[in-house]
Amino acid sequence: MTASSASPVLRKLGASDLEVFPLALGGNVFGWTADEATSFAVLDAYTAAGGNFIDTADSYSAWIEGNQGGESETIIGKWLKARGNRDDVVVATKVSQHPEFQGLSAANIKAAADASLRRLDTDHIDLYYTHFDKPEVPVEEIIGALDELVRAGKVRHIAASNISAERLQESLDFSDREGLARYVALQPHYNLVSRDTYEGPLQDLASRTGLAAVPYYALASGFLTGKYRPGTTVDSARAGGAAKHLDSERGQRVLTALDEVAEAHAAPVPTVALAWLAAQPTVTAPIASARTVDQLPALLAVADLTLTEEELQKLTRASA
């Protein structure tokens, strides 16, 4: 979706012409904890509420026994075709981790992109991320291959995830020097209980160079939904990852602060956690996934919740 058709709630994605909803819908659950019918229902509800930014990867969900990778892209592709809404949706996917398309060699990037296009049943990817940087591959080779995809019209914009500030700077410098496609966004691991994974050199670089941050693990594998409390058991595939924060003093402080701010706004806890993230410098749209339609309203509500400076500071202090 470009600026001409944007609604007031949409945010510009870095220096690109993409305008995106302030919550990206994570596609990691599609074909994993959400079957095809449920995934369609979640995608329908997200777009019906004004959402237009879908995040997936070619490797989702290769970690499940019997899966090959690409299940999420295939479901999204079927949904796009069934709904006939390809031009209304910004589709982001990633390269480097698919079992058959490992790494970031030029040949692999191009082959993986073609495979993603087939699964998504589309002729272009709006935002194409390098999923995990591979420092053994020169940035010149990576950017060169991505630039070819942009020139061929297969990819509109490029982005990076899980990359060091040094490699990111090197990549941007090469793009600028050679006049090649340039990263417009960055996907860091970032949330209220994981700030050092982004804040510092990486965030400073994004700010200096105009990159949009689209954080993943925005709700810390579900911990920041508030459903994990001392003495509770949660039925979730990600419960182990979330529950570990319960044992830390910071996790407890963050939950208390979230409860207080949520009560002041009569808002769900996850909405407040996402609103804090969405208000951080460089952040355009946090990513969160929903394995049921019932989980969506609390995520979508981030578009309508603005925290006061005092509330933002309270959460920032609690998470220090």
C-alpha cells in the first residue's frame, strides 16, 4: 500500500514508499499452531481492522516434524489469491534459513526468492529481509544479489534482520557508494524485557541512517501479554520461553508497571507493551502473531493507544 491510498493510522516505512499499519502480523504461527482455516480467519480479521503488513519467512515452520519450511508463505499465498487483495497488503519475507536454501550467497538469495514468490503466488515481495546475517559472505555479494532482485521487479525493498551494527554500516556504505538497492528497515529482537538486543549501536545507526525498526519477539514469546503469572500454567507452544522472565526481578517489575498503565487506560496488558515499543525511537511497527482470532483485538488496539510521557518513562524505568 503506497502513500496515495494510505489511511491516517498508517506509518511510513523508513525511506521507502511503503505505508504500513503500526502492528505487523507475524506469520510464524501459520502452518504451526494455526492451521490453514484458522490462519485465513486471523488474516481476514487483521485486514478487516485496517491491518496491511504481514511478516513471514521462507523457513516458517521447518522446525515442526513433517514440515519442510515455506508452510507459512504457502498459506499466505493461498489467502492472497482467495481474497484478491494482493495490492492492498505489504508482504515481508526472509531468506537464509530455509532447509533447502541456506545462507546468503548470491545464487542462494536468488533461488530462495524465486521459491518464495512461487509459494506466495505473487510476482513481487514488498520487503525482503536477510533473516540471519552470514559474516562469511561479503556484503558486496549480498547487496549485489538483492539489488538484482529489485531491478528485476521481484522485490520492492530490502531489509536486514539479526545483523551487527558493523555489518549493517558496511552494507549501507556499499549501497550508497555503488548506487545499489539500500536497506530501508531492520528487524531486531526488541521488547520491554530485552532492550540491550537493540538499544545502543544498532538503534543509533538506524536513527542516523533513517532505517525503520520492525521488532520481533515484541511480546517476549507471550510473557508481555500478562498471562504468565506466578503459579499459573499456560497452554502454549512458547510457554517455556515466556515463563523464564517470571523468575527475574525485572520481569516482575515490568508486569507491575504494565498492570498499572493498563488499568489507567482500561486497556489489555499486551496493548500497553506494544504501545511502549511502538513509541520508541526508530520503531515503525512491532511484530506480533495471533494463533486465534480472539488474540487479535489486544494487538490491533496498539493503533489507538497513545501512552503519556510519564507512562512511557514508568515502563522504561521498570524494564531497566
